[in-house]
Amino acid sequence: MDIFGIKTDSGYYITGNLRADSYRSGSNLTGYIINGGKPQETFHRDWLWVGSEPKEVKKIVRQPNINHRFELMSDSFASSDIPQVMPKHEIMEENEDGYCGWKEEFKHLQSLYEEKSDKQPDILEPVEFTYTTILEVPEIKITEDFAYGGIVSQDDIQHQIIDKIIFPDIVLPNKPSKLTSYKSYDIVRNHIKQNINMDVSKITSDYDFCFTVKKKVILSNPRHVKNEILNARGRPYTKRRYREYYVKEREVEVFEMTYSPKCYSPYTPIRGFTGKNHQNLQKNIDKYLKEIMEIINTPLKDCHHCDGMGVIIAEA
């Protein structure tokens, strides 16, 4: 057995599955006794933790049950012809089909008995192994599985090729991380849809390839509109009819995006989120989403001094 470890100031992270590329693969050292105790589980399912360098490895070997027998279900049935206990090998036999059943002379007693046996304690068997320390770091910061809004998971995060070559995956959450433009598009699109104030802004394009948000700007002076109503043939009525109303707001585009490499024209491809590590990546995403929602959800109105050439923040 080959065991690989990462030495830290507090102990060793160990695995027997060094090439695992999934956080859900599971450790193949589970069930072994190392240095006299069971290794502790860590945040990464393929890596376990021990307090010192592995010097002794034993495996738990389950032992078969012994003393197989049949006992009376009720002591009141016991008599000279109905014993309290009957050894299994004395009353059962294997037929020509390989099925083990009660012998003919005991079948009439079968309903009175229940099968029992005694468990044996497990034993520990020494295991030959080699141990290699592949990395030494002061600590490995515990990271939770990265998940964002049910859209992005740990598996969607990308790392530098050189880091993936040099470092085992338990260390990668502490290395530079990034998301693709497409995954970043999904995060932003979903967050805006869930948090937009529809009284202030509205989504005018919502597709897998492009997304637009427009702000509702309150006019300083409502604009009177008068439109003629036409008949079913698109012609004016003999007696002219009109529909009059006031426009109280105008729309201004405040956010639009697509993603690369699709780059749906004329939309702007969003850049993929990046971070110094998973934690920093999460922080940068949260910061961006907070800032964009402040822009989208801040109510605006035309400046009455310049008649709509500028806008001011409206009171909520």
C-alpha cells in the first residue's frame, strides 16, 4: 500500500488516492488503523488527518460468527423431545440443489426455534506500506465546498495548470482560482433576477446568451401623449377617436452582458471572476453582486433644473 502525506505544523494530511480529481471520490484509507488510532476525516473526502507521520498501519478484519445454533423461542416448549438448544450442523443439511434446509426428522419443530450465533471480535492485521511526504506547508486552511446559488459548484472552479501539476487537489482551494465567463454570466444573471426591485428597474432581455437591465427614470414633468385609435383595417374612424395618457418615466439601459467566447453582438462579454483562492474568489463575487445591485436598485428621477439632461437619486 502506498500512502502519501502533506506535512503541516499540526499533523499530516494523508491519502492513498493521490490522483483523485473529485471532492466526492472518498478515501481508500477509511477503515484502517494508523499509529494505533483511526484517522480523522477532513473537509476533503479523499484526505484524512493523523497527528504524526504514519509508522504503523493495520486493517480491521471482520471475523465470522461462531456457535451457530437454534434456540427455542419460548422456554415453555422445552421437553425431553424438544431440547432448549440444537446445534445447526445437527439439524440442517444441504440438498442436491445446494440449498441448506432442515432435516426431515426435525422439520416439524422448525416453527418453534430461531437461529442464533455468537459474534467474534474483529482482529487487526499488520499492513505493509510505504509512506512519502509530498509537500510541507505550515497549514491547510479548511474550506467549505464552493457552491453559489445552486449554479456553480466546486468542480466549476479552474486553477492554473502549473498548480494542478505541482499541488494535490486538497491544496488547490488555497491557490489562485477563477470561473469561466459563462459561469460568471450565470451567477450574475441569476442574482439580478432574484434581487431586482421591479419598481425601479426591469429586465428587458433575458436569454442564455444575452441579458439587459433598464432603469426606470421618473420624468421631472410628465409628458402628455395623444394617439389616434384606428379600426381593424388600420384606418381612422369616421369620427376620429383618440387615446390620451401621460408618460411618467423613461427607460435608460444600466446593465448589459453576454459571455465569451460566444460574444453575442453588440453585448459586452463579462469577464470571469478571479481570486487569490476560493475564499477570495467568493469575496470578489459577493462584492461585485452587491455593487451591481446598488446601481440597479437605486431609484432615479430627472433633474428638474436641466429638464432631463441629468438625473438625481430619488427618495425611496
